[in-house]
Amino acid sequence: MKVLICYFSGTGNTRRVVNKYADCLKQKEVDVDVYKIEDVLYNSNQWPVNFDEYDMVGIGYPVHAFNAPSIVIDFVKHMSKQTNEHKAFIINTSGEPLKLNNISSIKIRKLLKKRNYEVTNEFHYCMPYNIIFRHTDLMAYKMWNYAESLIPMDCDTLLSGNKTKLGYVPMGRPLACIFRVEHWGGRVNGKRYKVSENCIKCQMCVKICPTHNITIENGEFKFGKNCLMCMRCAHLCSRDAIKIGWFNKWKVNGTYNFQKPTEEEENKHKRYCKKAYERYFTDCERRLGLLKNDKQKK
């Protein structure tokens, strides 16, 4: 079997999940290719992907305002229609385990169906925020630990042919359309980005912007109209020098190490989506418990 995974990752969470998928599938002797969507759309002179070569195609992305990022939608629109029906699956990540995240793939699934792809599986994982607030190191560790443990099991499900879907959300389609205003709002707000006096003009933000939205003119940083609000520039800036417009109070700077902390850290947001996180972690434990029981039976 040959599998292709095309993904977009703002600050690395989705990339981490997709790479784990690729590793697990390769261990199961599956031939896997991985492409970054931004490279295909913005950094290549020609469309480098021949989808006919693959038995199954995966699309990976972080949830933006309960939708797929616009760059992912644009990518799927560029995919050619298949003569014969192909299999597809979706991997998405979000900072909170709200059921509303289940509507993020509605547009993607519709576009894939038009291109003769059947979405057989969809998988969701909680990963720490890169906007709104910074999760504690313990929470980031827990999120990745559960995802890392579940992905091999989900790979087995994918390869077995068993179909999986995320939970149904009433009025999901109109809600997704409403929240998709974030695509427009991100472009408007992106033009309000600025650099502070902390900037040392290393130009890393220019180099890593997925849509080449940041340029330097006459020594001044310019932020264009193609911002995805992916937070890559602000999150990864070593000097915390990027101001993110209207949402600057929500800015999160600095990568997570995903290691189990040695010291206890105060969780200032412990009430935030508390029940949703509890349900998510309980469900992860349940699924891993079932896996352990299956191993014991064998």
C-alpha cells in the first residue's frame, strides 16, 4: 500500500502528529510520502503531487475557528478529480476538545467528494494552544502523550478498513460557514501585525511565513493581506517581537518541549473548558484501556 499525507502546520503541533503517523505506517511496511501544503502551493514552480500513485490520501491541519485553514481548502481545490474512487482520511488538531471542532472538516469532505475521494476516517487530537493562552507544561505533556499513544491504534484502524467518523454536530454546516469569517478576519487583522523594539531584524519571520506574507521594504517590516493567523511568526520569534494586531493579548510565544515537568506549575486556566478536557482525557484512557485488554487477550 502507498499512502500520501499532505498537511499544514502553523507552529508544529500538526507536523508532530503527522510525522508520528508516517513513522507508525512505515513500521507497518506501508510506503508513505509526506508533503507540506505550503511547499506545494507557494514554494514549487510546478504541482509536484501525482495523486494517482497513491492508494490513500491523508489531509492534516490545525483547526482555525472550527474550520480548516484557508490554505488547506485552497490545496484541496487544486487536487485533480480522480477517475476511480480513492480513499482519503483527515487528521486535525485543536487546543480544546470541544465538539464544535468536528465541523472543521465539512468543507474539506465536500471538496474531496467532488474529486471522487471517499473520506473513510477522521482523527482528532488535542494539542497545546499557540494563541489564546499558553497551556502548562504538564497539560502539553499530557496532550502529546495521549496522542502519541493513540496514533498507532488509529493507524491500525485506518489500515483495517474500519471507518470512523467524529461526532455529529447539529446545524454543523451553517455554523461552519459562519465561523469561516475567520479566513477573512485573519487577512484583515494580519495587516495590523507589527514588530516591537525587541526585533533584531534576524528576518526569521520573513523566512518561515507559509504564504510569504511578511516582507522588508526600505528596512521596514511589511505585513500583507495573505495572513492565515497561523501564529508561526509570533509563536517562534526568539525575541517575542511580533505584535498580532487585535489579538495581541492572546499571543503565545515560545515552543513547548512536551516533556513531563519536574516542578509543579500553577494552572491559571484550570476552569477553562474543564469538563471538555476531562471527557477527552477520560475517553483517551478508555481507548487505551481497550487496547491493553486486547493485548492481554492475545
